[in-house]
Amino acid sequence: MIRARRPRLDLILLAVLALVGCGEGDAALPRGSAAIGLYTSLPIAWNESADISGLLADQSTPHWALEALRGRGPLTPLDTLAPLRLPADAVLVLAQPRPLTPQENVALDAWVRGGGRVLLMADPMLTVHSRFGPGDPRRPQDIAMLSPILGRWGLELAFDDAQPAGEHTVRLPDGDVPVNLPGFFRVPGNSGEGADSGTAGDGVGHCRLEAAGLLADCTAGKGRIIALADAALLEIPEDSQGVAPRQAILERLLDRLSDSARSSN
């Protein structure tokens, strides 16, 4: 079922790769910039369209997150993680990705343990609006299904189904992050004192939890993972003034990964 979805998505990504790269140049990039890989089911690199012709004809404003990522370094949208063709010093943004194949799990884990850096947004109850109905392969992934790789990194994603719906903010060291029906991470097997950090079972990662598990800051081998248990940050706010705060939070989360790269050199 999952495999059947990908051909259509592959065609869309191939059609937009050239568009995403248009207008990029090293002269405008900040000092110390790194290559950025983007793997997502959300309409960030392209706007939602019923077909490829509509996608190519779309003249709407690019997603604010796309602009923010382009400002960090050369951006490459990815349609697969196996093989994972990113430089060792790149940053991979996994934003509500489709379920990974076994080959993608292996390739991603090996890349991270070799020094790769990941910003992951895994939402157990996606609230972003889509023009496509449930079951449509063009619809973003409603529920993050990443247990194998999360378990490998020493994490488990959970969800409180008794929580009220509605966007609100949660305070992180990086600022106030907007969330809506967020999940939370936990380190399996850890409870009581020290439950906010540790290594789980056979996992290769060591994780520290923040904001009651909304964010996990993990190391695995030479690499690092910043994981957020919600993707509402990447929504487009109705009020355009709400874009700047979201962009600032996204950039601060990416800064954490940049800091880890500098400290390892």
C-alpha cells in the first residue's frame, strides 16, 4: 500500500526539482552554510495541486519554510533516502515523512552515525489543512509511522488522545513553538528519576528530552538528531505576521545542529 503511493510522488518531485533550485546562488548564503536535504510529505517544496500541469502552472507564493531553508544552504528535495546522497556535513530535514522502507531506515541510520545531522518533525496527529481527503496518496502523512528508526535512536513517539485540540505554544530554549495536538517522546524502559534522558535497549542513540518530551535532542554515533513531536510549526498562519516567529524557531532549531557541527570540528 505504501509502495503504491510513491510513483505519483516521485513524478511530482522530479517535476519540481528544477523549480526548487531556480534562483539559488552561493553569494546570498550565510557564512558556514551547509547543504540541506528535505524529505517530506508536506507541501513545502511544491504547493498542493491535482496534477503535474497544475503544479507547474502554480504562481502562488513559495512556502515560508522553503524560503528559510534556501537561506541556510543549497537545498535538495529528496524522493528517497536509499541511497541517501547527501554530504557528510549536510543537514537533513525530515518533515512528517512517509513511512520509511527497511532500506531507507538502514541508509538513514548509517548516514547519521557517520556524522549526519537531522531535524525531524514527526506528528502523531497532523492538523495541517489539505485539499485532498483521507486515503488520497497526495495527502500529507496524517500519522507519523517511524517506529523502527526512532527505536534505533532510542526513542518512542506517544500521543495523549485526551488532550484538547487547538493551537497553542510551548516554551523551549529556542522560543515559543506553536503546537496543535502534539505528541511526546519518551525513552523506553526509563521511568522516574532520569527519565528525561538516556539510552533505550539496543538503541544506538542517547537522547535528552525537553518540554515534557515535545522535543528530543539525541546523539547517535558521530551524528545528532533534533526531533519535534509535532509539525504545526510548518503550517502557514492565517495572519502573515505569524510567519516571522515560525521562521525564527525553525532557524534556531537548525542552529542547534550547526552548533554541534562546529563543536565537533
